[in-house]
Amino acid sequence: MNVMKLSPVAAMCGCLVCGTAQAAVDLGELAGTSVSMEGLLQSDGYWFDNDRADLNGSSGSDGEDTEFGIRRAEVVLKGKGSQWEWAAGYDLEAEKFLDTYVKRKLGAHSLRLGQYKQSNSYEELSSSKNNDFIAKALSTNLFAISRRLGAEYAFDQGSWGASVGLFGRELTRGRAENSGWSARGYWLPMQVEDGFLHVGLSYVDADTTDDSARFSARPGADFATVKLVDSGTVLNVDRVRTVGLESAWASGAWKWQGEWMQGALDRTSGAGRNASLSAWYASAVYNLTGETWSSKSGVVKTAAPSREDLGMWQLAARVEGADLDDAAVQGGDATHITLGVNWYWRQNFRISVNYVDVRSDRRGVSDDPSIFETRLQLHW
């Protein structure tokens, strides 16, 4: 890790030592907006109990079953005013731009230009610092468009909202370059002081790069070097149309959340039958220390710890699956069960521990590893 990558680490450690619960560093005013700086550092550790594939090596067995490293080292500048918002973010570990946009707000209406997360995954739209599990769900990893350059119109009435936008390549060169459009709508038929009910629908229509597409996901561990479900490069694919269904129900200290996503591959003329690939998850989280949940702009919000002596303790469980077998595509299928514990010390510091049990089958070959994972997170 170079000196530039160490700078956010030092800053976040400083915030932790100070013991502040402040979520951002106030930098003053600029062009009518209040400017602040946020940072996120995540350091992961993985212990692999391999079955067939060596999850920590490119091939064969290298005798090692652990992996440690920095997952994210993010720095983001934000400006917020009565009618304007902007952001400029960079991940020093991944060496890529994060949210980098300008937004104009007029009441419930807004227009955003720049790079931002496309609206097609409930989990992806939530900040990674607040995700319930160390690894995102299979559906998110397989089908979420994530951040792209584009333009978006959104309407947010509080209890319901909708957005539609056009997108192209990522701001960072050498990454995704295909273009398309996205739309999402959500509704909260119930929203009370200690809970809510959320339902949503999203759609993405995306062109492909060089008329090819590939869908693959790691087995519940971001540092695994093997992808047990993998369609390989599917040729002669004109477009990919992705539908997403999302729901969440929070009541008191409990939260239940689920998504189902399907990617339909439209093949070019004479290339064979179209294919439909899918993935889903269902999860439950319980705040042992009694904190409740809320929703804002169609995204679930994690409460700050209510007790300085104990912090916030969470128990979490998730079951998920993926099916990448259809027509000529034989990417395999998988089922993951994840159990987790999260401990937040105030708002800045979090320790997560997950256990992932994997069941997978690809082209008649089963591979059923398990993984023990930890994450240390600092945020300001």
C-alpha cells in the first residue's frame, strides 16, 4: 500500500481515537453549500474451508487458506444546500471514482448529472458501510449496474417515489463501458415511528460491449479468487434487460429484507434462444440493543447506537440463491446461507463476523465450501 492509500487510514484512526460520533468533518461553506468530508476504511480477513476449488488461489492447492487486506479506502467531499447538492469521491484502494455528481433540487423533484449508483438494487443503493453482511448478495453482485456516468430525473414524495435515467460508461477508465437506461419506483404503504413496509420495482435496459455478456459472482467472500457461478463470456448478445423486485419490512428492532432479480439476454438473429438468469436473497436482522429502523428516499437507514456503554449489537441471517443455467448458458447454480454478528461502537467503528455456507453446482460438478469472515470498519 502506498503513502496516498495510508492517508485516509490515519485520518480515520484519528477520528476513532477522539471518540467522536460525528458522521462527517465539517469544512465550511462553498458556493452556497455546506461542505463536508467523509471517509470509509474496511479491512477484511477470510478463512476458507475449501471443497474442490482453492478459493484463495488461481488453481490447485497452494497450502494457504486465509486472506487479509484492505477492502475499501474511500474519501468523499460533499456539498449540500437548499437547492443544490454535489459529491466527489474516490476509492484509494480500488483506484476508482465513486459518486461524482451535481444535483439540482426543486421541492420533490431533482435532476442529477455525473456518476452515481443506478437505481436497480435496493441493497446496492444503501451505503456499503451500512450493509448488513460483509459480502453483498448474489443478486446484487450479478445484476446491479452500480455507478455510471449519466443523467437522472427523480421524484421523492417520502412515502413513494420514482426515478428514470440514462447511463453510459464508468468515470474511471478501463472499467464498464456499455450504455442504457434505468427506472425504479418504490412505495411505503406503511411508515410509522418504529417501522415501515417497503416495496419496489426496477428495470434496466442495457446495451452490451462487443455483443457479449458475462455474469459471475464470488462465493460470499470479496477476496475469493474463484467464482463458483460463472456464465463465461456469452457471445452474440444484443441487450440485457434486468427486472428487480424488492421488499423490506421493519418493526421495532427487527428488519426483514429481500430481492429477486432477473437478467434476460436478447441474442442477435440466428444466435440461438434467448436466456433468462436470476438470483434472489431473503435476510433478517435483529438489533439486540433495541435500535429501530427508518427509510429515506426509498433506501433503508441504519440507526446510530443508542447506548454509549454497549454500542449497537446486531444478529443477522441471510439465505440466497442464483440460477445461471438456461438455454446455451451453463453458469451453474448456488445457494448461500450466511450468519452474522455486527457490533457498532457509536457511529464510527464497526466489527463484523460472518459465517458463509456455500452449496454450488456447475456443469455437473458440485463445490460446497464454507468461509469464516471478519471486517473492521472505520467511518467518519
